[in-house]
Amino acid sequence: MKKLLMTAAMATGLILTAFGASASADGNTYTVQSGDSLWKISQSNHVTVNQLKTWNQLSSDTIYVNQNLLIVPPASAPASAVTTKETVSYTVKAGDTLYALAKTFGTTVSDIKSINGLTADLIQIGQQLKIPTTLATTTAPVVTVPSVSKAQAVIDEAKKYIGVSYLWGGSTPAGFDCSGLVNYVFNKVGVSVPRTVATLWVAEKPVSAPNPGDLVFFDINQTGTATHVGIYTGDNKFIHAGSTGVTISDMTLTYWKTRYMGAKTAL
């Protein structure tokens, strides 16, 4: 009968022997006393049962008299300097990824997705995110977010659409023509440019040689008029919406080399 009563007490997470309560001097641990349960200890110390189980590596709700339990995270500083998870508001910029934001703010991708209700890793420029970050109770750190150049942002954005089909007059990921791709990509990174090849050729500033992110123009029909445009990516390569869809081509190939008209910058 005595054994049966002890088993029942353990199953409910209650301790029935008579010992006095004890808390550590630094306030980080608690010594279990008779009548305690994880729920009771969690309420007294303003934590959750799951936190107590995680911090103390408990696989069940059973605890024992005189057992020492952590009532703060294992890596926490003394109670006077305990850190908590706070959130900061952040506007997504060109080149941002959830991984980069998590690394910058000292959190995890899953935490960012959870607090913002995200089901995928895709984020958009201009999107407002709440970022959980570990901040001291007394002071908040100055957060420096790495920046990406406009040119690189343009190239990175354009590469997202490699393989999208060619569509005459198309200016969305459902299908692009050459100037439609340029217009869409530049607008996505916050740079407004004209919609057609002819207006791009007139409006943008000429450069003697293209730099990554600049526009390169071609006279497809060799009539002296710019009729095709792409985005220079470096190493004599450019990304464009050609007849086979969005792709990267080599400007040193005879076809492109003999039709090249020049480069202009919109950045």
C-alpha cells in the first residue's frame, strides 16, 4: 500500500515528504520542497512548465524533494542581468534574407517566421518584419544591418527570374520581354526606369564601359537603333529576356559583339 501511494504521488508531480523550501542565494535555482509540483514552481517564479522541463532536461513532470531546479535559462547571467527576448521592427531591404537577418539580430530563422506568421523563407523589399532579438534589460544594442549595393541588388533580383518565358510586352514573372524585365527588376529595388528599349536608350546616362548593374544595349536588326537591352553582370556577361526566356549570355560571342551599341547606367 505504501508503494502504491508513492507511485501515485510521483505520477501527479507532487512531493509528499516533509522538507523545507530553499532558494539559492543568486536566485537561479530552486530546491524542491514537499508538496511542490512543476506547475506550482512555474507560477511562483513566473516561468512556464515547459521552460522548467527544458532548462532541467526533464522528460516528465515528476520531481523530487531536495532536487535543485534551474528557474532561469542555463546560460543566464545573475538575476539582476537576466536577458529577455524583445522584438524590433525592421523594413526588408534589397539583398536581405531571413538567414542574414537572423545572424545579424542574434535569433533564428524559425523564430522570425513564427513571430511574423511566415510559411516560407521568401521576403519582399519593403516588407515590415518583427525581429526577435536578445536585448539586455537595461540597454539595447545598436544593430548594424549589412547593406548591399544597388548594383548587386539589381543583379541578384534579375537572377531570380532566370528561366521565365519570353512574352512580348510582358513585364511580370508570368513572362518578360527585354525591357519589361529591366523595368520590373529596377522597380523591385526602388529605382524607377522607363518601360521601353527606346526610352531607356534616351533617358539613361551613357558610360564608356559597363559596370555590374548597368544596362547594355544591342541593335538586333543592325539598323542603327537600339532594340534589345539587358543587365550587365560582369565578366562580359549580361542577363536578359531573350527569345528562349530569361537567361545569361556572353557578350563576346560574335552575335552579341557585332550588335552591341553601348552601355548606360540608371544607378
